[in-house]
Amino acid sequence: MNVRRNVRTSRAAFTLMEVMLVLVILVIMGGLAVSVFTGQQASAYKRSAQVQVDSLSADCMRYQLDCNRFPDSLSDLRNAPANAQNWAGPYTAKEVGLDPWQNPYQYAYPGPKSGNEKPDIWSWGPDGQNGTEDDIYNQ
């Protein structure tokens, strides 16, 4: 007598519980990754703004060496102003753009922080407000 039994020797599919467990793990890992990268992006924006502000400050110093005065605005670094003598620019490789938060860089000479020594160049920082703690100034 040949009795046939229906015995499973191997599993052919995942159970619903296993699929749900994998999805929960993936969601948790994705949430952790997003929180880590968000912090890195904010830090990178601040570093980028500081580098750009310091670069513009160096460009202003070169302008001052050639013209015996600081520029009236940041656009003078790229385009010769009508009243500039000995202008040997452009002093920047490209037009002065926006900071990482899409706000224009600020310029003042004499500056509120540096006085008559050099111009102040700054970004409003992440909050987009002037005169707050997170403003990024040239050094």
C-alpha cells in the first residue's frame, strides 16, 4: 500500500509576519539615515558660506591693493565701476551669487564689526535674518 503524505520539505514563500518585520526594519533604517544626512547638510551649508565669505573678503583686499580703496559693493569685484582707477579685475571668477540658503551676501564698508580695517561681508545664515547669532562673517 502506497500512502502518499503531503509533507513540505522546503518553504516556498515568506509569511506575512516576515515581510512586515523586514518593512519595519527598513523604515527604521531609512529614518536614521535621513536624520544623519540632514545634520550633515546643515553643517556643509555653514562651511560653504564661511568659505565663500572669506573668499570674497580676500577679493576685496586685492581690489584695495589695486585701487587704493575698498569696493563700494560686491558687484565692483566683477565689473569695473565708473570711478575706479587702476582697476585690474575681475577679482572674482564669476558673479557673486547667493548664499547656500538663497539669500544675497551682505557687504558694508566701513563695517559694523571691522570698522575701517576692512569691509564686513556676511551671510544671514540658516534663519535668513540679519543680526542674529547664526550670521556668518568674514574673518
